[in-house]
Amino acid sequence: MREEYLFIFASDGEGSVIPARVLADGEFDKLYQFVMEQIDNHKPW
């Protein structure tokens, strides 16, 4: 089984889903790092 990453962005009722397979390797790494930083910055603990 192969993992599939989907980046989901939503704001004000608008949203988009970006499958990782459509991104170049460098783009995936940058987007993944950005998302993980956002999660770390918004942890309630």
C-alpha cells in the first residue's frame, strides 16, 4: 500500500485540495515543512 498525502487548505468557505503527486519533489518538501510548522505554532499545549 502506498501513502498518499493530500494538502487541504480552507478559509472563509473556500478551499482547495492539492494531491502531493502533482507537486515536484522540492515543492512537496517545502509545503510539508510549512504545514508542519503551522501545526507546531498552533498547538494548544
